[in-house]
Amino acid sequence: MADYNFQEVEKKWQAYWEKTQIFNAQADSSKPKFYSLDMFPYPSGAGLHVGHPLGYIASDIITRYKRLQGFNVLHPMGYDSFGLPAEQYAIQTGQHPAITTAQNINRYTEQLKNIGFAFDWAKEVRTSDPQYYKWTQWIFMQLFESYYDKKEDKAKSIASLVSKFEVSGNADVVAVCDEDTPEFSAAEWNSLSDKQKQEVLLKYRITYLAETTVNWCPALGTVLSNDEVKDGFSERGGHPVERKKMMQWSMRITAYAERLLNGLDTLEWSEPIKEMQRNWIGKSIGAEMVFQVKGQDKLIKVFTTRIDTIYGVTYLALAPEHDYVKDLITEEERATAEAYVEVAKNRSERDRMSDVKTISGAFTGSYAINPFNGEEIQIWIADYVLAGYGTGAVMAVPAHDERDYNFAKHFGLEIRQVIEGSMGNGSFPGKGGTIINSGFISGLEMSEAMEKAIAFLEERKIGKGKIQYRMRDAIFTRQRYWGEPLPVYFKEGLPYLIEERDLPLVLPEVDKYLPTEDGEPPLGRAKNWNYKTAEGEFPLEKSTMPGWAGSSWYFFRYMDPQNEEKLVDPEIEKYWGAVDLYIGGAEHATGHLLYSRFWTKFLYDIGAISIEEPFQKMINQGMIQGRSNFVFRIKGTNTFVSNGLKDQFETSAMHVDVNIVHNDQLNLEKFRAWRPDLEDAEFILEDGKYICGAEVEKMSKSKYNVVNPDDIIDRYGADTLRMYEMFLGPLEQFKPWNTNGIDGVSKFLKKLWKLYHDQDGNFFVSNEKATKEELKTLHKTIKKTQEDLENYSFNTSVASFMICVNELTALKCNKREILEPLAIIISPYAPHITEELWAMLGHQESIIYAQFPEFKEAYLVENSHEYPISINGKVRAKLSLPLSLSREEVEKSALEDATVQKWLEGKAPKKVIVVPGKIVNVVV
């Protein structure tokens, strides 16, 4: 084989890997383990573009490197295959989402295999497979059958809670539960009917039904998460979204808030990602209190972190969705206030939090009483207050809060200073300082004033000190078809679990994937969507689970995907433990990671797994951006002018498919064939070429800058794609895709191939002993590669490979002692070419069974130095001498050198200065 035929070599080794199942991993206590994981991909119809494999390539390199170090590596792949896109396509075409999902998965799998990933495909899971979601349903059932015990700080069984109720009621129970949970004795509990008991237990269950304000999209017929709504419209389809109250399943993730916060300190994650999680959880230490509404039997509850500023409260602000708003609006204010509420409540919480410039609100006409000083204060409606955070009501202190200040300034409300210091031209936060104008807490410092104010609340039983979290309980249902059915049926309006033996509860067939004419979810169209019990037949839940359900625990199922008896075998789970390296996009920094950590902690509490944190180390890869190309049409014509000449004409720029452009040069024939309206296009060229304009943008079909990895592989090979993506820059950074630079990587691999061949293209590797220079080149590359991989710095390793091959080529090195370890260190990056070279070197086993070469410092230690000999300030000679020589010996050797003798012209030097290992200066 003369030239390197990448098509033939890559197909050969991919077939070998598949046939031998070489990457399949089993628990093996005799070896150290390494669990390498990529974030679960959703298989879209568009397939992969070159930006998608970036993180996969990085994790694959680490996977292969760890194998070479003797680790037993689990590196699985699967698909998060439930989702709205497949359902929307099903609605448009009538085709079952399972069909399109399977087609998309097959396409993804084919593309991933073409890139040569060391995935254990035997462990593939799909969230839409009933044998997988059987266990997602099982986890839901465990959550339903559990409550959170605050004393033990863990989830415990509902059965144990019932036992407590039967013996002593709930007076001594310290648990996470609904705020309106009544207190009862054992006798009162035992006298309740079964229905009444179930109603009480629903207030404790970790997953529960409750009326919740949600983002409802009528056009899509489903609830959307905040991430799926932008500026009041659905991200998919751009349909209007309204905020409305609906009965929804929720999960008490808030019970785990403190553990989710504390757990971050044990993880090797970037500080920005940890901070995003901390901000999302949003721990606040403060006080909760109530304000009496004047003339009504209503108490407005507020939470504040600054109870010391209570005398500075000049109005209350309520969220537009607050339960009391309707009753508080007076006749005089009704028209204005109700119109405001109608508009404000349909803005998403995300929009309301981010839009700090728009100031809007409406006075209800009602007043509240400040219990500290008896003052009457106005009650306003303001969309900067969120129903989903705290109590949905804010005690506004304009002098010391920026948003309150802007609101008060806008509406002409009083601004009263209660913290000593300069107000300037705006609010004065006063994070410390002395309290003023504040009755019995005047003259106190902040912390002391807070203690006294809280004591006042507790004495009068109108409030208490409290820790609050911004994070709300997670809404767990979607009014969609393509999702996991909830294993729940309803009897007398209350939820009950189906029997565990009846799992999985499989999605039924429906005639359409739309809500029913009565507005029920699509499962309302299913025939006999009921559950049979000894007592009769009852309706099953018609909503399905959200997208995050299956992706919150998949990393455990990968360990033991065929287990029909358990979610995962305890011994296997204990062996693999936490994911050692998790790579994925920063867009999942809150939702996915919080839900996964929550479910992991719950599964740990009930003894299903042995770890509390799922992902020990995580890296967020940056995005590969598109590099768009443009052609320039002369206005009013079908003539296109090359980039360098466009300023001579009046032109308009037009995106062109980057796949018909190479090094910014347009393929004119392919351009004419690209679209019917371009068949008769004419061109004004420069130097016989059409040069396109270029710009870095997001990779998108609409910009025609999507590069298909299949095209790159067909043209250059998978090894070139892998190495080039790593060479583009640090993994975490955003970087533009530029095909112009890929030729250099392709040439490098050809150069690597030639090292193992003679001038005639025949394989030729000698068994001669390597020279000192050859060993130095090899070992500095081993050292650099190992350091880079331990630090997850991939781009610099590729550069070091290129330097190494260039140096070995210059040395005409063909020694086995050098080329064998060289193939091993490059193999994680370019597995196909190195497998072929390894086999040609005479090895019967795959290169993945090799051992990563040991770096030896001795080969980098210089034994000699080439001394520049400077005579009267000018270098006149160079002399290679052992570094072991003393100053005197170096001086003697230098003065005896023939070239130095010539320049001395028989004169004795006035001074000789020797700098060991550097230079010799001679002054004549």
C-alpha cells in the first residue's frame, strides 16, 4: 500500500470494532474504573453537523487514553428520544412519532459510527423504549410513595409516615409538606376516611398534584417550560403563550435545596456553572410576615431578607397572578387594574426578570396595615414581582432597593430612608450601617435590628425567621402524546398508583396527536385508557412526563441496561459509581443538572444506588460556530461579482451554501445547479476565480453554513475530522468552523503514514537502536501529550504531534523503538490510521490493548551544550562541550580551539568569562 487510503482503512477498522465488540465494558473489580459520558443527545431529523461531535471527540480521546493507562472504561451512548419536535412532525404528517424517532436514531448512529467513537453500543438506551421508561415510571412511583423527613434530612417511605400518624398524629412530624397542612392527633387521623387520608398524604408526597401557574400554549395544546418560551411566544412555532392555573403534577425538588447547594462543593465543575446553580437555587436568609388588608379578612404574606427596613415600607407589590388580586381591586381602579393584569400575567417569568427597564404597574385601590407602626400602605400590582418566587408579594422599600425605587419614582410614591448614609440620586442598598427613622429598632446595627424585628414578629405570631429558596418545585407533566405515561389512575378524583407488576404502562394508539375537542391531552383520544382493579375500572392519567424525566437517570441504566428485575444491579452500580468525566453544553447548567442531581439524591435515600452526586467532573464544551459565505448580486440582475470587485457595483449580499465553496472560492457549476433561479447566473471574476465573502455566525440551515460531518469524512477521513476539531482551539471556547484549515491536518496524517514507509511507499520500519535526538523528540511528545490529556487540553497535543512528526521526518527516523510508541500516543486522536500502523508493525491485538508509553526524563536531559565563543563582543566560533566540564575546563577547551586561536592572533586574552551551559566571553 503506497499512499494512505483513509476510506479503505477507516471502513476496515470500524467493521473490526463492531464485529469484535471491543469497546464493551463489564464491571471488573481487578481493574480501576473510569466512566466517560456525553450528555444525552436528542436525535433530530437534521442529523449531526460538525459542531455536534466536538464534545464526543474529546470524551472519546480521554476514553481511549484511559484504556491505554489500564483503566476499565465505560463509554456508552444512547438517545433522549421523547420530545416535542417528533410530536409536532407527527401532528403535521399523521406518522407515529416512534417511526420518525427510529429513523433519526438510525441516522445519528450511522454518523457517530463513521467518526470512529469507542462507544459501548451494547449498552445503548432510548428513553422512548418501554423497557427503559418502565424504570422511569418505577422512579415516579417511588417518589409518590415517599416524603421528605427534615429531622433525618432524607426521603423516607409514606408507609412509615402513616405509622407515625396512627400512633401520634403529625404534631411531632418535621417534614416537607404543603403550607396548609392541618395538625391532627392519632385519633383524628384514624377517624378519617380512606379518601381523606389520601388527601392528607398528597400534601406530603415528594411528587404530588397541585394547582400551579403554568405557561400554556393553546396552539401546541401543552404546557411549556420557561426555557421553551421567549417574549411571550413558544420557541417552537412562535405561538402565543399565556399564563394560567392548571392542576399539574409537581416534584418537591425544593426539599433537596440545601443538599443540592452543599453538594456543589464536592464537585470538579467550573466555578461559573456552580454559580449558575447556586443562583438558580437562590438561598435567602430572612423573615416571613403577614400584612393585614384594611377592611378585609385577608393577610398578605411576604418574605424579606431585610426585615430591619420594615419602617421604610411605603407600598406592597403583588404579582399579577396573586390569588388576592381579584378581590383587592376596587371599583374605582377596576378598569385600569384588570387591563394591566391581563397583559402582565402572560409575560413569561424569564422576560419579566430580564426586562429591568420597563416599569409598569396598577394600583388596586386597597390598603394594608404595617404591623410595626400601624401605617396604611397602598397595595399595587407589579409584574416585577413573580408568583413563582417567594410568596408572590413584596414589601417595597424604595429607599433601599433599586427596583422598588424605580417603581416608586415612576408612580410618585413615597421614598423613606431608614438606613444611615448618603442616598445620592437613587436607592441606597445599605448592606450595613445604622437603622434610622424606625421606632424601637432605630440606632441599632443591621444584624441586631433584624434579630429584634424577628422577635417582634414571633411574639405577636405574625411572622418568623425563615430560610427561603428561589427555586420552585418542578412541574412534572406535559399535555402531550410523545412522552412517558404516568403510572397513575384516579378514583374519586384522587391519584393512586397502578401495580408495579403492570409496568411498563405503554403509550396507547391514538387517531391524532392533538388535544381532544374538549381540550383534554392527546391520550384522551385513546380507547379504554383505563386501569382495571378489583374495585372496578378507573381512568388513567392523560398527561405524560416532561422531557427531563428520562434524562435525569439514564447514566445509571447504561451500567446495566438489560436488567429486567432492577433499575441497576447494586454491585454493578457500586463498581461504576459516579461519572468521572461528563461533557456537554452549558445550556444544561441548571435544568438537566439540577434534576439529575435531585433524582440521584432521592435514589440514594431509598437505597437504590450508592452515590449522592452523579457527575464528579464536568466540562462544558464551547460551540463551533458556522463560517458563512456570501455572493454579491448586482442589483436588478442575475450577475454576481467577486468579493474583491464588489465595491465597483451596487450589490446585495446573499448567503451561499458553504458546501459548494472551497477556501472561499465558489464552484460556479455547483452554484448554478444549487437553485433553479441561478441556472443562468453570470459572474464577474477576479484572476479567473469567484471569491466569496465570509462571516462567523451561528451554524444554521437558514444561513446555509451547516457543514455535514459525512461530507468532511468522505473528503478527508474521520481521523482528520477528529484531529481538526480538537486543533480549532481549547475545548471550552467558542470557535468558528473554517474548512480552509483542514488541509494541514490531512497533510499531517499523510506525513505520519510516510514515516512508516520507504520512498517507494513500502512499509519499512527498522529495528536499529534509536538515536539520542530521536528519543528526545519522542519523549518530549509523550510528556506533552500526557500533561495535556490530564488537563483536558486537546488542541496543544495536536500541535505537538505535528512538531514531532516534522522532527522525525527531518531525522529520517524509521526506528521501531520510536514509531511504535508514537502510534500509541496518537491513537486516541486518530484511531483508524494508528490501528492500521499497529497491525503493520506486527501486532495481533488492537492498539487499544497497548500501554501508554512511559515518559523518561533522562532523554530530555542535555549532556552537552554548544557554547557560542564571543571575542570582543562578537560571536566568532561555536564549540560543543560536555555540560559536566568545570569553568576552568571549558575555558581551556575554548582557548585551544583552532578558530579561537586564529581570532586571538597570538595575543593573550585580558579576561575570559565562562557562563556554564550558556556562553564564553573572551576579551583581548
